[in-house]
Amino acid sequence: MKEILKTIIKDWQRTFPRAGVWERNLQVPLDSQKIISLIGPRRCGKTYYVYQLINRLLAREPNVKMIYLNFEDERLTLTSAQLHLILEAYYELYPENYGQELYLFFDEIQEIEGWEKFVRRMYDTVTKNIFLTGSSAKILGKEIATSLRGRNLVYHLFPLSFEEYCRFQNLDVRDVYSTHARAVLKTQFEKYNGKFISLAFSCPTVRAQRR
């Protein structure tokens, strides 16, 4: 498993910084000294939001030390008792980075049963720069909040808003007075409605937020 982790860590590092990552409206701090939990329904863009954060880090500090793992990767058949292999694999790859500031990004962390104890230990002994993503139902239970004991800040990411969608299409949603602009926005809204509204209303958390 350690060799697989080394391959995943190395392969991922070759893919950054990533081009074409859209900047979402949600603002998440990079240096809060808290565990950041990014919560949202599947397919709402959590992974790409993490890429956005990583791009911001690299723009600020090109040599920043970080580990990114997506626990939905079928190669990662880790148990909670094996999570310590992550750091072992990283420091075997980069022994010169031992003791330096490190950022941890764990995507869909809820796939590992008992992950919260490992994350708490990382926070207490290794780094305060920890970013997690997960589904609302599995990552926000009372037992998890108790285990992290105030170390955690939770941010909710929802499916793309119409304003964000238009911005990514280089359209100004405020331009509603000309006949042409209204026609363009109406057409784009119909496209947006078909792509995103069904996803938003499939998630109870999002339905409650929109009411």
C-alpha cells in the first residue's frame, strides 16, 4: 500500500497548478489554523474547489509542501489503522521536507471508517493546515464534531449558482435592460436549469437552503 501511495502522491504533483479551474464565490481561508471541512452533495464541485485552493496556494508560494488524496480512488483500500502510511510514504519520497510546513488535502475522507481520530492526531502533532471534503450525511455527525473538539470549521458548497454560471460564460447578469441581453440570459437560464437545478433539488441540504 505504501508504494501505491507514493505513486498517487507523485502522479498528482505533476498535475498542478491546474488550468481552467473556475473560481467559485465561496471564500475559504487558507491559514485559519483550523481543520477546514468542505461539505456538499456529490457533483457540486468540491474536488474542483479544492483544486482552486491549491492553485491559490501555489500562486502565493510555488514551493509549498502538500499532500492531496482522493479517497474515492479505487487504489486506496486503506483502513483507519493504515492511514499513518500516508505520511510515511510522503517523507520517504521527500525526506528533506520533514519538519517543514505541510498542507493536507483529503477528498471524500468519509470513505475511511474512523478517519476523524487520524485527522485529529495530524492536527495536534503534524500540521494545522488540513482541508477535508465529504458528504453532509457522513461528515457532520455529532460524534465527529465531538472528536474534533472545536478544531473544525465547516463550509458548505452548493451546486453552481446562476450568477456563477453566467460569469463562467462571460455574461453579466446585471445587464437586463436591453432586449438582446434579456434574450441571452433567458436562453442561458434554460440551459442552467437543465444542468444544475435537478442536482440542487436532489440534495435535502440544498433544498432546505433554497427555501
